Amino acid sequence: MAKLVPKIRVLVGAVIAIGPGKAELLESIARAGSISAAARGMGMSYRRAWLLVEDMNKAFRRPVVVTLTGGDGGGGARLTALGEDALRRYRTMEAKAARSVVSDLRGFSRLLRAQRSRRAR
């Protein structure tokens, strides 16, 4: 049986301010130093990554990602202090949620069809 994992999304009205994919994108931007490199590393189009960043920047009081203007080394992007704080808090909430539902997930897993391994297919 595959491991069951709860996923958290923080909504502001109907807009997802942050969820698993956006958190992964923020981590990728922090590592890569650019939206385009982060998108490539995730197998995502630059446009999709840019739109997700725009959504997050609009949902928070201040931007979570800022872009840097080009020059000799080119442009780039980085998380702001708010972006780093939001990502850290999101990952903490995820961990707390996962710990709080461990026994519930064990019971829930008995309701699910067993997953066959890829080799058996």
C-alpha cells in the first residue's frame, strides 16, 4: 500500500495562496535563483511558473518572490523574507497535519484498494 499523505492548501477566498505545488516552486526558485530554471527543474513551463508566482505575490501582503534585473550575469529571482517565512510556516503546518492524522490515515488506508507495484503491471 502506498503511503498516504495529507495535503494542505491555504485558500484566500477561492485563490490558493500556497499549496504543495506552489511550495515546491518556491523551494525550486530558492535553489535555482530564477523562475525559468526552477520551472525547467520541475518540468513546468516558464509561463505556468510565472503565473503561479504572480498568484502568490497577489495573495500575500507583500511579494514572496522578487525578480532581479538582468546585467552581466543575467536576471534572476529570489524569495523575499516574507516568502521564506511563508514557506517555512507552510512546511511546519504540513508536518503538524501529517502527525495529527497518522492513526486516521491507518484506518482510512483499509478502505482503499491495494496498489499494485509498477513491475506487476
